[in-house]
Amino acid sequence: MFPKNTWYVACTPQDIDDKPLGRKICGERIVFYRAQEGLVAALEDFCPHRGAPLSLGFVSEGKLVCGYHGLEMGCDGKTIAMPGQRVRGFPQIRSYPVEERYGFIWVWPGDAAQADPAKIPHQDWYDNPEWAYGGGMFHIHCDYRLMIDNLMDLTHETYVHSGSIGQKEIDEVPCKTTVNGDEVVTSRFMENIMPPPFWKLALRGNNLADDVPVDRWQICRFTPPSHVMIEVGVAHAGMGGYDAPPEHKAYSIVVDFITPETETSIWYFWGMARKFNPRDKALTATIREGQGKIFGEDLEMLQRQQQNLLDYPERSLLKLNIDAGGVQSRKILDRIMAEEQGVGAASVSVSASA
């Protein structure tokens, strides 16, 4: 179950530069392409003639052409023409609200009348010379809420990511979870510890010593439907921690956009925006490679977890203090889905125990 009256990241602009892209979002088969004047369009991936996927076609003069019999579609879902045929009476297929913003293509899979581009979450780091960004995308076979759980409880880093960002102090320092409207924040601040390998690399990337104690922070922010922004970083101990001057710390935001494909699969757009040494392209590439390996470690765990849950649907899962961020995020999702469906929140609250 997932909210539909909201914006999800569908792809990146590069994904539709050369040809249409077919992608399932929240159970909806959608084709994305560039229409006239380079604007992005999104249609139901279904040709009204014989049901062929329009994503197997091509774009000609801003029109989407079906690769089966040459039927031409407009970005409003109306058939424009077809070689040697009269198509005026062809049924209109569904079009979806779509926006290109912050380096991503966003789609609204629900009621088009409710789509408001102002609701796309602002990204301070985008197109800002003080920041650098590198990221990627994984297709993962798991419930999107399992990834939210994963990102809102970083104690797993000690075990899943022991060779990169994990360290025992994550287990030893308790986290704090607060709910502010539709935002859930889970934070942990560690003082006077040695940096793990990934953060040693980041310190060197900002021309800082990597062999001295640091203060480290993790501030995870969930906002619906499934966006998690995580402020992370280290500063030389005694320099102010999170509030240390830029020259004494390595500060970044882990960017996580989780888009449901089905109830048990997701498109996971990940990246890191850093606010230090932004012009160093080699550093950006190195951090991106490191982040990719870290998220790749999560992939197997989440897919195996999902399979276990499918194999043993009768089992209830335990909830501990460390799970508070994920539990509170699920409560917000339950409420939003109940509002969409016009039912009481209790009718869908079962997801909070998953």
C-alpha cells in the first residue's frame, strides 16, 4: 500500500534523452519522454490500438510514435494520427502530471486535479555552487517501507556496513526521535570518537587530519511519501560538532528518494550532497563510488528480509526503541493512505507492525 496523491521521483533527465522510458510507478505502467520544446510528458504505457507498450516506440517532432504500427500520440493522451487510418474516435489514454526539477523527473500517479508542483520538496543543494552531488539508482525487490525503516534506524551500520561507515559507538549512543507534523526526525550525536574509513576519506577530502578524534552526527528526516534526507558528518573533536565552522568539518546530506514500483519492489534513488570542496570532481566520483558500495550492501539484506516476510506472513515483528523512526513514519503513511481511501486510520494501521 502506498499513497498516490503525491510526487515521486520517476527517473533522471538522462534516462529519457535518447528514447522513451517505460517504468512502473505505484503499480501504474507509465511511459516518460520529451515532447515538444523538450518538455517532459508522461502517459499510460498502452497504445489504444492494440495495447502495445508505447515505451517501445520513439519520439518524432515531439510526438510519441508507437513502435508497433506507427500510431502517434499527443502528450495529453489523445491520438493524433496513424498512417493510412482514421483515428478521430480513438479513446484517450491517461496522462500524468510530471515535472522536471532538482535533477529528477517527478510524477504524480494519483488524481491529476490535486497535483501541485509547489509540493515537490525543495532541495537546497541543487544548482548551488557551495554543494556537490553524486548519486545513482537501484531497483530493489522489497516493500518501500522496509527501506524507510532501514534509513530511519542507522544502528544497522555497525553490522551491515562495518568496513565503511559502521562503528560500535552507533550502538552505544542512543538516538532521539521526534515527530513534527508529517516530518519524523531521528538523531544521534557521537562525541570524541575515531572516524570510520568512509569519514576518514571525507576528512582528507576537506584537507583535514583523519587520525584524530571527531564528533559525528546523524540526523534522519522522513517526509511523506517516502523521502529521507540524512544530515551526516564529522568535525574535529572540540570544534563545535554539528555547528563547527566549515573549515573544521566534513558535512553532507544523504539524499534518498524511494519510489514504489509494486508492493514488493522499489526504484531507489540515492546520492550524497556535500558542502565541502565542491569543485573537486575526482572527490565527487570517489564518494559516489563509496556510497554505491554502501547502499549495495543494504540491497541484499532488504531483499532477503522481504522474502522472509513473504514466506512467513503470520509472524509479527518486534519493535524496539531504535525502531521509533520507522514506526512513526509508518503511522504517518497509514494516516495519509486512510485519508486517500476515505476510511479510518485503524483500517490500515496493520502496516505499523510490519
